[in-house]
Amino acid sequence: MKFVVSSAVLLDQLSLIKGAIPKNPVMPILENFLFEIRDGKLVITASDLQTSMITELPIDAEENASIAVPAGILTDTLNNLPSQPVSFFIDTETFAIELNSENGRYKLAGENAIDFPRIPSVKQADSVEIPAEVLQRAINYTIFCTGTDDLRPAMTGVLFELNETESNFVATDGHRLVRYRRSDIVSPEGASSSLILPRKALNLLKSALPNDKTPVTFSWNTSNAYFTIGSVKMICRLIDERYPDYEGAIPMNNPYVMVIQRVEFLNSLKRIAIYASKTTHQVRLKISRAELTISAEDLDFSNEANERLECDFDGEDTMEIGFNARLLMEMLNNLESSMVRMELLAPSKQGLLIPNKTDESENILMLVMPVMLNSYATY
């Protein structure tokens, strides 16, 4: 069997899906790309059993065939070739592969395609269409907040909730939480759906999404989620767990509200965090009528620092509360608005970060848990 393809075009397609190939596969065959030639198209699949990515491109071929091709050696070869036509010669009996280019000839050993695991197909699935840039925003706003504790698998993914009026994308690691809400994405036929998508799959999807309004078809059933972006498809197994009651964790009617410039707040935290304890990363926020004082101290090394920033504060009394600086900085860094609102209930209760300006159809809420304040002197 023979086919010809552009080395640059092939490399671009392989780069889109290569992330699905596991570093330590449970089956050796998963170290390969599955190449399937179907009626003048080359369909390429990469999988780790939990997440599979598929892409296709037109090629010059006269017959249908399939083979598993070693991913590492193939991509390394194409990476070091200038853009040019490459001819593939495949022996379907011995699974030997030969690549011919303008520069030379390369031989590698393939494997029988029949050993490659079957990819789940879309059956009895609900479906909705989402613009690529909207899906990208939903992933960017939530994925950084997912947990890494395998003993709590639900928290290692992002919750997708779709109903007849809106959609919620939620992530939490137990110390912080993000809820990204869209009013322009609704469940088909008014049916409510709740599913948890793994972090790795969403990272792969994010890499494949264009930053424009390209429509992405999102389909799902009880076990898998399916995404189609042009010629690229991704199938991932859902996390079969119950997600925590995140709505119950969000404090309502918060009497202390501070509005402050986001970048100034973030930069001040970066400086003050240098002087915080390397164990707790604790910073103290003291908020009064028109001023925020940020301070930190590391008792082990006699380091301390404080800064004052202007803010608008709505509250009868001064509020003092402690936070993990790293968590607070990461959340501020993942917001875009110039001004943010921090809503507080009490020094021992969760704080809310809400951007003052968002798109019409979106709503963003971030929650961070406080830390117990040290007894060092305040400024």
C-alpha cells in the first residue's frame, strides 16, 4: 500500500492529537497512532483508553488499509524534515513502513491495527453547538481550579451543567471554587444534564480549539462526551461520580463589599507574598472605608511587609481576613476585568471574587477559603 502526503500538513494534524498518547501506556499499542485509509482520506487516531482524539486529511491513495505507526519516531522525523511531499510504503503483512522524502529514506516497524482499542461511537447522545471561543473561555476560567486528589475523583474534573435557561461550568479543589455561567448555551429540548469531564481531556480540547466563532458540536451520553471541531474529534470518558453541592458553599447576602483595581491588587499580593510564610503563604487583608492594607510576616526568618491600596469599601466596620496568597493571586490572574469586587461575610467564611465587567451572556464567580490569621501586629 502506498500514499503521499505533505510532511507539514501531516505534522500539523499529528500535533493536534499527540497529547492523547500516554507516557506510560497500559497497553504498548497505545504508543502508536492508528492510521486508517478510507476512500482517499487518512484518519488518524491517538488514545489512552480514557480520551481519544481523531483527525483526518485528504491524501493521494488508491486502496483502503490500516496500520499502527510508532508516534514518537514518526513525529520526530517529520519535525526535522522541511515541508515537502512524503511517500509512505506499507507492507500490510509484515507491518513494515518506509518513508521516502526528497532527502532520504526511513524505515520503521509498525503494528497490526487490529490490536488498537476500539473507539466509542456516538450513540443515544444529546447534542448542542457551542462557539469555539466560548468553550475556550469556559475551560480557561475553570480548569486551573480542578483538584489533583485521586481519592476525590469528582474534583479532578470540570462539572458541565446544562438546563433549559443556562449552563454552568464549575471546578473546585476544596480550597477554592469557580462557577462560570452562560445564558446563551442551553440544554437541547429543555432536558437538564450534569456531567463531569476530566482535566486531561479538557486540556487537549483547549489546545485543539481555534480562537474564533468556529462551531463546536458537543454531544454526550451516560458514559462519554464527544466534541467535533472541523476535522478534529475528541471522545472522552466521563467521571462517574457525584459532584459536591457547590451552590451550598457560596455565601449569600455578604455585608462587606470591596471594589478594587484588579492588576494593582494582584501586583501588590505578588510583592507581599515574598515575605509570607513559605508553609502557609498567608497574607492579611485589612479593609476600611477607602483603604486596603495587605500585610504578611514570616516569623521563622523575621521577614515582614505591608502595602496600602485605595479601594471602595461598603461595610459598617473594618474587616480583617486571611487568605492563601497563591490561591488569591491565581484567581485574580485568571480574571480579565479591570476592576474586581470582593464580597465577604466574616473572617472565618469564604470570600467571593467577582469581576465588575463581563460579557452580556456570562457570569463569573470565584470563591476562596480563608485561613486562620496569625496573631502578629497589624498595620
